[in-house]
Amino acid sequence: MQDPLPITPITKPLESSIDLPGSKSITNRALILAVLAKGQTTLSGALFSRDTRIMLNALQTLGYSIDANEDAGEIAVTSESSEIPNSSATIDVGNAGTAARFLTAFLARRPGGRYELDGDSAMRERPMAGLLDALVDLGAAEFEFHGKAGHFPFTLIAKGYSSGSATVNASASSQILSALLISGTTENDELELICPGVRPAYVAITLKIREAFGASPLAADTEGRYQLCPHQYTSPGTYKIEPDVSAASYFLALTLIQGGSLRIPNLGPNPLQGDAHFVEVLAHHGLRVDADRNEWTVSRSAGEDILRAHREIDFNAFSDTFLTYAAIAPLLGDSVRITGIGHTRHQETDRIAGMAAELSKLGQLVKEEEDGLTIQPKPNELRSRALKARNAGEILTIETYDDHRFAMSFAVLGSYDLLGDGEPWLAIKDPACCGKTFPSFFDALNRLGND
């Protein structure tokens, strides 16, 4: 593991641009759809990160022809048939939730297939039962568990999808439903999935990408019922991956606390990703976002104060960004209650408990709830602790829990020139964990400070 990385504060308003990596969520969905569509599909603007490489390696292990050009940001996928080429394989999904869920549902398509799946220690604790139970209920797969039932590691014995119905428990992760919406669509069978109460934002991404691969528009009825009609996915030829709006959240927050202006190319006014709603959260504090047809410009005049007011925010529909907001809360003046994030206790780590621990370490008052956090900023205490560490020849250090979002969120806080001397006062443990979605994050952050 790397030594903690000190974050060099940015000492002037921003006046630059940032090229964001492609969306992990979209890249991994599009990869599954590309192998299900006969012919060749080129994914442009694709993300190359730990999670997408896991998906790429798995598909190559399964026998698909994939040509990845990282320099060009392109992945060319050739698929001769909607049937998985190899009937057996051993696959390690690491701690990639999208790979874990999407591949499991996908592998069930191969009647007679036998696949050994495992992940790292954190993945072995992450919820899979809702998906596995649905696959059993549909008659699409059976499982042999080699540890705790309903969790990795397991052997998947595939039986293939046939017409039927299942109630799907996707309360732990909307990826469970998305996995079935993608792979449960076959040429000959009609599937009914009943899934009330699922978080809609990422399911909406899935439905839109399905349409790009030729599927008809699909929506749930009032009872959360999806009717999957028979369909053979078709290649769009080239499919353009949208930049990662979750990654944009760090630079939106950075612009708010630093002031100035930042351009974000290749983002339009209506992104697929629900995390775009984070813009509305920061608009409350005075951030302005102008979105033209192919670029965002975010700004806050350096002469304007950050607007402050107590508030309560439901982050349920864009929960990946709650860490960004919570990490900069010490600079926002008034208390905030963040709700709708109970499911994040079961992601890369328990994100609620981790955020409460790290903010408390920085002298902030935090009340942890099952479904949220209340944060009372104490900026003077933050400065006092940073100065005390400085005088002792030390630096405040953030634990990242092998979770990329902790590293990037608190790096934004560390970019603020808290002690007014341009010297680091905050360090990030294990900065390499950003390789999950944004391998070049710290290079991008440093460049903004030097532009």
C-alpha cells in the first residue's frame, strides 16, 4: 500500500477545464449489451479502470473477441452469437459490484454452463441474495455456495432463461434489477420482473442503454412490474460512453469552495446519469452551471461568499455524491442532515459509518443514523486540529477504507487552503484506490492547481 498522499492546497480561483473519464456504470452495462448484440460494436469514450478491466477480462475469459485501445478510449467487441462461447470459467470479480451482478445474471443465459465466481473479502460481504434468489425462482440457475449462503464464492450452474415471473428484491442495490433487465431479455421468451420500491436513477440508465441496442422503451407499471418481451439486441455500430457524472461531483464541489470557473467538455444538458442532480445541491450554495449542447461551465465568482443555510437533503437518487458533499461540509457553515443513504452501508464499505468516523476525526459534530448523517460544521476546530498536527510535524490523515469515493471526496477538502500558506494540511491514505473508477484523479487535481 502507498504512503499517505499529502494534498497540496489550491491557492487561487479555478480557470481551467477537466476531461472526465467515461462512466463506469455505463461502460460495464454497454459491454454486456455489446456481447449480446451480434456483430461488432465499438464503445467510444470508454472507461479503463479497475472495475471495467475486471469486466473486460471476464468477457475475454468467456471466449469473446475484444480489442481494447486505451489510448483512444475505445473498446471493439465482436460477438458471433448471443450464446456465451465458453461453458465453463473461473472469474474473480474483485470488489466490482457492477461486474459481480451483471456477470452473474449474464452467465445464467448459457444452459449447461458451470462457472466458478469469487471476489475479494469486501465483495464476499456485499449483498447478492436478491439476484441469486430471483435467478433460482426463474429457473435460470442453481448455486453451490462455498462459504456463506447468498454470497461469494459460489458455483453457478446455468440453465438459461425461459418465460416466467419472479419478484426481485433489489432493495440492497438497483444493480440486481438492472442485471436481470439486461440479461433476462432473450430472443424467444417473455419475462416478468416485479420489483417495487427500487431506486430509479440507475435503472433508468439501464433502460436507456437497452434502447440504444435496439430494445423497445420499457417502464414499470404502478406495482413495479416490468414485462420483458422477446428481443435480439442489435449493435448500434458505435456507442458513445457518457463522461462520469459521479466524478464530476468532485470538481463541482472544488469550484464551489475555490471560486472561479471550470469547463467540463462532452457533457450535455440532459445526462443519462442521475448524479447530475448534485448540481441542484450545490446551486443552493451559489454554484452556477451552464450546460450547452456539449459542455458544462461551472462557476462561482471568487468575490462571492458561499451561501449558507441549514438544510436537509435526500440523496437517495444520487447517493454516490453524498460523500462529496459531506466531505466539504466543514466549509459550508450551517448544519446539514443527509438522508436516503441507508443502502450505502453495503457498498465498498459502510459509507455512513466511515464518513462519520473521518469527519469526527476532523473535529466535526456528526450524528450517525441508520439511513443518514447529521453534520454540524466546526471550521475553527478543523483549523485548530490541522495547526496542532502541523506544529507537531504531522498531518491530518484520512482513512479511505479501500473506497475510491472517500479518497476523492476528502482530496477536495484538502485542496482548500485551510491554513492560508499553501502547504498541505490533509493527507489521503491509499490514494491508489481511485483506480476503481478514476485512475488519473490526483494528476487531474494537481493540474487544476497549477493551471
